[in-house]
Amino acid sequence: MAKTPKSSPPKSAKTKANRARRRKLLLTLRLTVQKEKAERSERHAGIKQEPREGRPRTRRASRR
């Protein structure tokens, strides 16, 4: 026999407020991480463009 869909209980004001708060926190967290990543990539790009002292970085040693 197929199951009939059950309706969810009514949402309280407290639940709605907590969900909204959590959404806002996660959004700000995502934005800060995005910003940090952008800054980090800029810094790395700046570092890689400058010439390195000593031997050129043409061949890298194997990690194994």
C-alpha cells in the first residue's frame, strides 16, 4: 500500500527566527571565506610574478 504524504507541523515563531539567524550567519561566513580566498589568490599571483633569487623554478623535485 502506498504511503500518504504527512503534512508538517506548523512552524513556530522561535523556529522561524532561528532558521533566519542561521541562514544569515552562513551567508556572512560564505562571503568572508570568498573574500579571503580572493585576497589569498591575489597575494599568490603577486608572489609568482616576481623573479626568484637563486636557481630558476623550471624543474620541481618529485614529491615521491
